Amino acid sequence: MSYQEIDAKMLSKMFLAGAKNLESKKEHINELNVFPVPDGDTGTNMTMTIMSAAKEVVALGEEPSMEALCKAVSSGSLRGARGNSGVILSQLFRGFTKVIKTYDRLNVSVITESSERAVETAYKAVMKPKEGTILTVAKGISEKARELADEGVTDLQDFVGRVLEHGRYVLSQTPELLPVLKQAGVVDSGGQGLIEVLSGAYDALLGKEVNLSLDEPAQEGAKEEEEKALADLKFGYHTEFVILLNKNFNVKAEMDFKTYLESVGDHVECACDGETVKVGVNTNDPGLAIQKGLKFGQLNEVKVENLRLGKDAPAVKAAQKEAPAMQEKAPLAPPKKVGFIAISAGDGLNEIFKSIGVDYVIEGGQTMNPSTADILDAVDKVNAENIFVLPNNKNIILAARQAAELMTDKNLLVIPTKTIPQGITAVINYMDGSSVDENEEAMISEIGRVKTGQVTYAVRDTVIDDKEIKKDDYMGVGDNGILANGKDLTQVVLNTVEAMADGDCELISIYYGSDVTEQDAEAMQKKVAESYPGMDVELQYGGQPIYYYLISIE
């Protein structure tokens, strides 16, 4: 069978097939990480991003409208975006759906135009686009689409197949554009992820059998597990209803509604087609969810199921009538002009941020990049007009900026901190008497004075920055690459400090991680102090995973 056009139903299948294919290849994509550190997570980030959208798509059913499908893909991926690769993927979807949402059926011409808009949108989202990345692969795909469209190709299977083939070629050339990829012997991981999405979508277009279910396969003993799960249920009532909208339900309203539902339950589902919203949530108080829904319109198809009894509860109307009045979460503190949100990993580091005035700490960082939604949810917990967000990781900055773009009622200012020490420095240099703009400028200036080294271990053999690294070597990773490596942890720490220190430095701060004992950390502090007698050497417990030591020099 060949196609000249596809409808929303086929596009939905293609999208879900692409998501499932990416999910199946995520570990391979993780292993393409240039730096051989144990937190390579491009595949995980891209998968969590697309699966956030896939859940929205599944909730639409088998016969979605094109407009509803586009909204689900765009808003779901924007909200779920994690890491730079995930944010760029969400922006590609955002640009693509901006074009196709006005059509009922898609042909080569429409898909080509939407591909061009996708690339344009993604490039604009990145302040300094770098070639040899997912952006290059996306651009190559778009350029091939335009070439084929101009040649008069109309068969979609032929068109997508040739576009995919060219995309794979562009991916294979990414090491020629980024020397660091060539030296490490890998292609760009984000570009690989994009190819896996397109490969899965192509399989669906060809009519191949693809499992589109997002559920985990049943395991042996599933019945016993289910019974145990029922006994341990945290939320006992599955609540469903449809809202017939009579108020604006934009992306921000949808995010706020989901955040509220997550605060009173779990297994939240929320799918909007423009006129109605289908809602599902497991909660202990169905009335809270129902009353929140009433704020956006009339309710229909209300159903409350007692999960512990396994049958419908008899008193849906009573639940509506007797539910306590809607309780908005009280602010954590009195209203103020300025607040702070920091991303951090490690109980010691979290306490440090709180002690210097950070209002809310998002657990995450190197090993689990928070999503755009996580940041927006944190914003709701800080009762301030202006909120400084400290990503403290270069792979979280784009998600933070995306959150700032989506925010409508508060002013989010993203300070582009790439490391924990930079985040600490930014907060310390905030001045109460200065304006928000003056503080933003001062903090950005001060973080540029901080040098950071992070000591971890290698997960594979590789060559990078002209250093031959063996699996299980200790590594000191600096702001711009590998600073030191070797078999002796103490020597690697000393070499890392040596690579960062210069005559203008006055302070060395060492934060030791969860895998380092206090005794060993104190011995390390002593060694560093002996090597740098003219500098202050401070030691603090960070508790961070993966990284034995975080070292900053100012």
C-alpha cells in the first residue's frame, strides 16, 4: 500500500511507534555520551520527553482530530522536556505541529513545510547552535525533504524512506563536524535519538506490526503483585470525568491543573481537544478533583471507582456534595519580591542551598535532569513575584529557559549556572538593595569567576581531549573538558586542582560525595592544603552521587 496523504489516525500511530522505538534504543543512545562518565543520559532524557507526549496522545483514543493530536504532542513534550536533547526534540515537535494542526490530511508538501518550521523553531531555542548535533541531523532531514518535494515526489512511503536514509547519512557525518565525537569514536547521541524516532514512525507507515501499548508487559505472578498493590494503595478512588469547557484552558492552565491533581493523587491523566478535557486521577478525596474541574466548566461522565473494592462506588453525587471546599495549597512563605529555586543532588548540597536563602530545591542534576514541568511545579511553591532559577548543570539550562517562556504570572530569570559551585556563588552575591536586573547582571558576572572540577570514574575506554582513558579510571572533569585521569584518586584530585589553580585564586572549596567517608575527605583536604599553603581550603559535605568530589576555585 502506498500513501499520497495520511490522516491524524495514521500520524498518531507513527508518533507512538517512533516513541516506542526510541524507548527501546535509549540505553544504546546513553552509551554514545562523549564523556565516559556514569551519567550519560541523552537516551533517557529524550525518551522521557517523548513519552510525556505519548501519554497525551494515547489518552485521545484511536480517532483523534489533527488539532487535538498536535496539541497533545506539543504540550506534552514541552512539559516533559528533560536535558538539552529533550528540549530540542520538544521544540522540533512544537514547530512541526504549528504547521500541520491546520490540515486534516498531510502530504509531502505539508510535511516538508512543517519540517522546515520544526528546524527553524529548534535553532531559535538554542542561544549558540552547534553543528554536529541533533540540530544538524534535523536540518539535513528538512533539506532532503525540500529536495524531494521540489523533484515532485508524492508517495509518502518513498519520501519518508529516502529522507530517513539521508538522515542516517548526516548522522554518520557528525564526527566530521565535531572533533570531540570523532576522537571518542561515536556519532551524536541526540541525532541518533531523532533517527530512532523517525525509524519507528517509518515502520508504522510501512504497515509493520508495532506494539503501541505504553504499558509494561505482564509478568509472572502478576495477580499476586496486583493483590499486593491493592493492599498497599496510597490513593483508593479512581476518579474520571469530562469537563465541557466554558473558560480558557491554555497550556499554563493545563499545567496548573495537572500540578493540582498530582498534589491530591497519582496516575493523573488530562487530555484536552479544545472543547473538552478528559480527566483521570487516583485520589483519596474525589471531591477535590471534581471541584477543581468545575472551575473550568460543566462536568459530564463522572465516575468514581473504589479501587480497594474493585467496583463503582455508589455515591458519586454525595462525593460532589460532601467534599470539603477546594483547598489551594498555602504559600510556603509570605509574598515577597524575589525568590530562588536551585537544582541540586545530594542532601548536603541541598542543605547548603537552603542555608544561604534558596526557597525551593529541586532534586536532580547530573543523574536525573528535571523536566520543564518539574521547574514549573517548583515555581508554584515559591510565593515571589520574581524568581531566579539556578539550573547548576549545562544540560538543564534549556529546560529552565523553556519554563520561563511558558510562565505567565511570575517573572522567571534563569541564571545560566553550569555547576553547583556556580549556583552557590550566584546566591551569595545577591544584594537585597539592588534591583532584579542589577542582581541578574551581577550574578551572571560572578559565576564567570568560578572554576569547577568534578571527580568521578570512567565507564568505558576512550580517547578524549588527547587523553587515553581506561574503564574505571578516576577522572577530573573541568568546565571545558577532562583535566586529569588515573588509577589513584588522591593524585587525580591534586592534578585536577593543579589544572584549575592560578596566581589569582584565593579559595578552594571541596564538597565530598556520598561514596566518600568524612575521614577520607579530611585527609584529602589536608593533602590539597599542603600543596597550596597560600590558599584557603574549605571542606563541606555534599552527599552528591556519582561524583566523589566537587571542587571549586575562586
